[in-house]
Amino acid sequence: MLRSLVGSEMCIRDSPFVKAAGKQETRNVMLAHFTQLCRDNVHIVLTMSPIGDSFRRRLRMFPSLVNCCTIDWFTKWPEDALTGVARKMFRQMDMDEQVKESLCHLCVSIHQDVTNLSTEFFDELRRHNYTTPTSYLELLNSYSSMLEEQNNSVNSQIKRFRAGLDKLQSTQIMVDEMKLSLVKMQPVLEEAAKKTADIVVKVNTEKKEAVVLEEQCAVEEEAANAIKKTADAARSECQVELDKALPILKKAEEALDNLQDSSIREMKSFTKPPEKVGKVMEGVLILFGEKDLKWDKSKALMGRMDFIPSLKNFPKDDITEKTIRALQKHYVCSEECTAEEVKKTSSAAEGLFTWIQSMIQYFKATRIVQPKREQLAVAEGKLESAKAAQDAAIAKLQEVQDRVAELERQMQENMDKKKQLEDEMKLTEIRLGRAEKLMSGLSSEQTRWTTAIEVLKASQSTLIGTVAVAAGTVAYLGPFTAPYRERAMKLWSQRCRELDIPIGDKEFDLADIADPVRVREWGQKGLPADAFSVENGIVTTRSQRWCLCIDPQGQANNWIRNMERENKLKIIKLSDGNYMRTLENAIKVGVPVLLENVEESVDAAIDPILLRQTFKSQGRLMLKLGDTDIDYDSNFRFYMTTKLPNPHYLPELQIKVTIVNFTVTQQGLEEQLLADVVRYECADLETRADRTVVEIAEGKKELKDTEDKILSLLASSTGNILDNVVLIDTLAEAKRTSEAVSSNLEVAITTQRDILVARNRYRPVAT
């Protein structure tokens, strides 16, 4: 088979070695040389445990194991090796170096003490237990993880309690400040009210004055309206008469528009003008106010460049009565002088004649309007005076109204300030009421939280030693019975004190590192309440290896079934034909599995599960089970139980699992027998006892949940807690619930005490 596997490529790779050895480079020679090299260099290492019959049986069956092998007997780890491993594991831990060194020596002592204790355990009870390096490594790993977990738990609890206390203290400070604020706001409120009252008086006075001024303004306005009405009537009459004069002016303008420069030049060229032309020009001179009416003067007037514009812009309103009388005596006003007659002589003279007649008619028309204009001027003067008086009254009224508006603004500001102060006082009083409600409800909690913080700080200072003993118990003491465990824990506690490792003065109890609520839930699920059983529960849930429970009475099996029932527990036996498929499916979906009826050895196929040989592949957590890589859900849990009362598990199995001895104790057996006797003799009493145990457990759990709720609400509140009505009502309701539960819990404890007295009458039978 080897020749068929080794091809020409192997021969080519071996060629340099064959040549160096001075051999021929043929296929057979090279193959023989390769085989010899393998024989010379291959190393086979066999490891076997000397414990049990398997080693002796193999030596008898295969003598060459002794004759042809070099035997190297590995003894237990020396103390230096154990110390060195501990130092390396604890190198990164944040603690005093002296304490760290003492802790390393304590871990070595724990390992050695368990070795000695195992010898005594076998000598006295004929029970086997082996200390292995795996147990020692679990001790070190468990210590690191448990110390960090306990520190985080204590710090978290201290932080929660401190947050609650800080919130209550800040509330008390706010209450003191609000009380002081109320005292300060009272005189300010009184002053604001006084100012408001004074301003109201002023406003009323000013308003009365404003009413008088308004009446005066109304009278002035009425008088002004009457004068305005008279002036409007006079203005209308004047306008009517003026409207009559407008056609006359238009006629004059039309006559002037018809004048031509040539016609004027023609008239001006006359040395001796016709009579009618001369008379017309004399009329023009009269209107211009000239006394000299000779033709030369007329020619000079017509020779002006602005002659026609001066006629158009003639100040007709300035014509006097004297000028009109002079014209009336003149020829232009005689009956013989008409426009038609003048036109026959000169068209220009006819236009000037028409203009003169228009000026005369305009004067006559305006003479009628003049008295009315004078009346209008008088009326407008009176109207102006009335308006001035009215404006003065309005100004005075406006001044008063402005003062009233300013006073009303000041009054509104004071009223707003007063209302704001009243609202603030009302809100402060409401907040004080809420604060009283909050503080009175949580006053007892405040005292208890303060005490709890002190207790937690004290316990935190002793965690180094406490967790060391707890880790030793979890890693080593699972297979031992109660007396051996108790002796080992006392010895390790004393060793901590000798090495100056902080551990506290009280006796060590493994239950101190467990959650009391969870321990009570275990009791409800069927775990006996004695210290030994509680320790078994802690070891089972805390161990870093899967646990194999020695359970001849079946109490561990019953407890695991009840505890994991809600998580869809799968139950298998090695005798089942499809147990591997069940295991595989459970690992994939993360449901717990209970393997029952384990003998003194287990199938090697489940070694990857026992050793937790997981690996990451493409970001997925995988486990190789047989020839298949399957997804590994971190929620998967594996339990094993055996009914063998005194099994002998070899070290090769003990390095894979944690052995936990669930054999019933004397006390536990007595309690079970007592329950059976009482259930037979007085079923109601036992039923009440069971119900009371459940009520006490549920009550304590509800108390813990209520306290957590109160602390969580206080920690999550933002802003002013006294404005959060929902929060205060919720806290008050939680406090009432807590008090009610505490009261019911006291009744249940009293009832349980009475029931225990009644049950103890049957104890001699159970004993």
C-alpha cells in the first residue's frame, strides 16, 4: 500500500538525500531510503493514565509497550510549577502585589489540600476523587471571572443605591430651597399687590379726566363742524358765481388766441389810426392803468414783445372800481361801439375789444362774489380757530390717554408679576406636597440603602479571599460530601487570614456569592434548602465545565427537569439510538440537554461537547461533532446524571467534567421523610407548608423587583423629579406594594414558623 501511495513526485523529492548518501538514484533505492528515513525520524508518543485496570490490561496484552518504549512517568505538578502558573494567570489583575503573591500561594495550598483530602476521602468512604491540572486551571480561571463578576455586581448595586440616595438628597436640598423661596416670595407678592392697587387708583383718576376731556373734545368738534358747514356753504356760493365768470374769461382767452402778430403790426403801422381802433387801444391803456391815452403810447404798448402774453396773464382780480368807471365813460362802452362795428375796421381791434368787454364783465361778476369771499374768509378764520381749539383739546386728551395707557401697562406688568409669583408659590407648594409624599414614602428606604451601601463596601473589601475560597469550592469540592466540604472551606478561610488575604471575620458560606432570589427559585423547582444542596446548585451553575451529578436518589435529575422545563429541556440516554441527533439539534438551537444514567465511562463521541471544542468560522461559532461542523448556540447547556451511588470516574473523565455529589444528606433525607409523614398524617398541614414556602419565595422576589423598580425609576429620572407626577405616583404605588408585600411576607413567615412547630411533632418518626 505504501508503494502505491508513494509516486514519482516523492522519489524526485528524495533524490538529493539519496545522492548525498552515495546510493543509486533508482526508484526502488529511493523508496527504500525514504522508508528508512521515516523509521529513523518518526516519534510516537502514547499517553495513558496509570489509574484503573485499563493500563494493566494493555500492558499484558501488548508487552512491547514495556519492552520497546521509553517510559516517562509524569508525576503531579510540583509546587513551583503551580505557583508559576498562578503568577502568570494573575499577572494582569489589579491588586496589591503582596496580596497577589499570597493569593498564588493560597491557590497552590488549595490544590494540595484537595489532594490530601481526596486520600482521606478514599480511606474513610472508599470514594475516588482525583486532582488534575485541569482542576487547578479551572480554579484560576474561575477566580478571575468570579472576582470580576462579583466586583461588577457589588459596584452596580452600590451605584444603584447611591443614585437613589443622591436623588433623595438632591430632592431634600430642593425642598429646603423651596421653603426659603416661599418665605422670600411672600413680601415680594405683597409689594406687587400694593403697587397694583396704587396704580389702579391712578388709572381710575386719569380715566375720569379723560372722560371730561372727551366731552370737551366732542363740544369743540361739534362747534367746528357747524363753522365748517357755514364755510362750506359760503365756498359753494362763491364757486357758483365764479363758475358764471368762467365763460367770460374763456371768451377773452379765445379772443386773444385769435390775435395775430400781423394784425398787431398792421395796427401799429397806422400813423393816424381809425377812430374805432384808437378808441379800443385807449380802453386797453386804461386797463393797464395808463393816464396818457395818445396813439404813440398805444403803439409803444403794442411794440412790447410780451404784449399778447401780458394780455393773457393780466391781473384781472386787481381791476379797480375806478378803472371800470373810466371805461364806462369811454367810447368802448357806448351803445354805438360793438364788436361788429370794430371788426369792420380791424380784426385785431375786434379781439382787443372783446377782451376789454370780458374784463368789464368779469369785474362785475367778481364784484358780486367779493362779499361772499369776505364772509368765507371770516368763516375759515373761525374754522381755523375752532380747529386749533379742537386740536389742543385732542392733544390734551391724547396726553391723558397716553398716561392712562402707561399706567395700564404698568398695572398689567404688576398684575403679571403678581400672577407669576402666585403661580410660582402655588407650584412650590405643590412641589413641597409631592416632596413630602416622596420623602415620607422613601424615608425608610433611604436608611436601608445607606446601610446596604456600607454592607456592600465592607463585603467588597473581603471579596479577594471570599471569591478565592468560592472558586476552590466550585473547582474542587463538587465530589465531596458535606463534612469534607465544610472542613476544606474552614481550612481555606483560616489560610486566607494567615496569608493576610482579606476575607472577613464571619464564617464562609458559598451561598454568599449566589443571588438569593435565584436560590429561592431553585427551592421552588425541587432543590432541597439545606446548605449542601444549595452548594451543589451553585457548583452546577457556576462551573466552567459541564457537570456530572452523582444522583442515586434522583433529586438532581428532578431539579434539573423542573428548572429547565420552560427552556424545552431535551432528555437523552447513551442507550438511545438517536441521542447524537438530539444533541446536534439542541446545540444548534441552544436548548438544554440532560444525559441520564451515565455509567463510569462516556462515549468518546461527545468529547468535543464536554471539552467545548468550539471554533470560529466566517464569524460563526462552530463545533465539530463527529465528521460534521455544526453551529454552536451559546445558550446551549449540558447536564449529566448517574444513579451509581459510588462511581469510580477516572482522571481522563474528570478533566472533562465537574463531578457534583448530589447524594442526599442526613438532614435532607430527614426533611424528605418528614414531608412524607406529614403529608400522610396531615395532608393539609404539608400543603400549607408547601404553599407558604412558595409565598415567601415569591414575596421576597417581588420585594427585590420592587426595590429594583424604585431604584431604576430614580436613576432614570431627568430634570426636576418633583415635576414628574407619573414618577412620584409610580414610586408611591411601588412603595405601597412593597409595604403590602412586606406585611404579607411577615404573615407568611409567622405562619411558616407555626407550621414548622406543628411539623416538628412528627420529626421523631422521620428520624
